[in-house]
Amino acid sequence: MRPRHARSLLAAALLTTAAVAAAARLSPEERLAKAIEGRTAGEPVKCIALRDIRSTQIIDRTAIVYGTLGGTIYVNRPKAGAAFLRDDAVLVTDTHSSELCNIDIVKLLDPTSKMLTGSVGLGDFVPYTKPRPDAKR
């Protein structure tokens, strides 16, 4: 095989691979839908107990998902600053109570440079729970 032909094939293969990888990526809304899949939304609440939070997940430019001790997932779509949310950012939460509330501001930190990259004003927390198995079965 000629070197120029081999380079063309390699370039075509790389472009195809990149296109397939881009198509396989989920949009932020699709990632959020996947995170709450199989759950039912409840009435929004203004605060959640800090002691119950077990995990956080940032959905790029969209929301923060808080996993709690009881298995409930709370989705917070910030009232302000959602454009600063990045999947790889670190949340810096500074509260002066035992709860995280919709009046709190959460700062975002770049994990590499350790520099603040923005902040978000939290909105209400929407709980998502898994349906309970039917006791009659």
C-alpha cells in the first residue's frame, strides 16, 4: 500500500471514529433524564439536609443532582449562573446552617488550577423517588 493512500485511509478512519463518538455523547438534558430514569418527581422543596447528601453530580450547564441517604435524588436547576456548571467542576458549598437551601450560592472550582470559575444561585430542589414495590405481589 502506498504511504499516501495509507494516510488517507487513516484520516478517514479517524474522522469516522470521531463522528461516531460525538453521536454517542448524550446532551445534558439526556444525561439528566438518564439520572432520574425510573423515578417519580415530587413537590419541590426549598431546602435539603446537608447530613443526608451522599453524592453530587453536575450536569453540564443544566443542573446539580444530589443523591441522598434515603435513596431520593434531588435535582436543582439553578436560578442564576447555570452557564457556569461544568461536569468536571468542584462544588464549594459554604452554608451557615445544617441545610442547603434555594437561597444559597454555590461556588465552582476548576479541579486543575484550583481557581474559582463561577457561582450559581440555587433554585428549588425537586425530589425524585423510586416507586415502592407493591406489597401484594
